[in-house]
Amino acid sequence: MTSPQLRLAEEDDLPAINDIYNYYVPRSTCTYQLEPESMADREAWFREHQPDRYPVIVAELDGDIIGWGSLSKFRLRAAYAPTVEASIYIHHDFHRRGLGRLLLTDLIERARRAGFHSLIGGASADQVASIALQESMGFRRVAHLVEVGLKFGQRLDVIYLQLMLGAAPT
């Protein structure tokens, strides 16, 4: 595989971003969403992500979007402002090729440059590859929520991981 290029997402990328995400909705516990994301909802989501503070990035290979990641507000209350949450989704044909690490490395650096103090990652407890990736990059497990999800007739646990970025209070 030639090297994918990372860049900030543009509005024209939203159909590919949505396609990658929606592939997993009926197939995986990597999202607890039960219905596919509509383009209107994806567009609204994108408008909430400012490139300098809450970027959406894409991995592009030969003109195709093969993965994406984002930084989002961890919670809406103002006191949570120093903390951000990372999300990554890889096209199903491109797993196990280092794209998750590439995207997460970029998001960590963007979070540091934006002055965030803490970066949160989360995953369904059965998503062992996602958890292992985060742990390999210095995230540590900080919470294990038992049976908080229900998908495919299964009660699901969620694991939260945290990476301290060390930025000064803002």
C-alpha cells in the first residue's frame, strides 16, 4: 500500500465519511448507533467541528477516503472544555494496515497544539483492537462501565481510556 495522506476534511468528504461510519452501524459494536447516520445529521455534526479546535481529518489514498478521525467536545458543560474525545473509523477493506495509529497520532498532536489537557477514547469492551491501539499509544484505562449498551441482543460494556496531554489550564 502506498502511503495515505492525512488532511483536514472538507464538506465534499462527508459522503465518504458517512459511508465508512454507516457500514458499521448494522455490523459492529464499534458504534452503538442502531440506525444509519443521515447526511443531514452528518452535515450538522461537521458544522460543529472547527478545524483549529475540533478537527475532522481524513486519510486519503489514490483519491479515496479510507479512514477518518475527529476530535469532539467530551461534554457540553463549560468545565469540561480542557478535555476532548477522539474518534476514528477505518474503511472495512483497510483494517490492520496502521491507519488507526496514523490517524490517532495526528489527532493527539492536534489536541496538544489546541491546548487540551486531556484526551478521552472509548470503545466497546469487545473491541480489543481499538483498546490495544489506544493503550499502545499511552492511553490508560480509567473506567469500565458494565452493560451500558444493548446491540445485537447483547448487553455491552464500555471502556474509557485517557491520555494526559499536559497542557496548561485555559
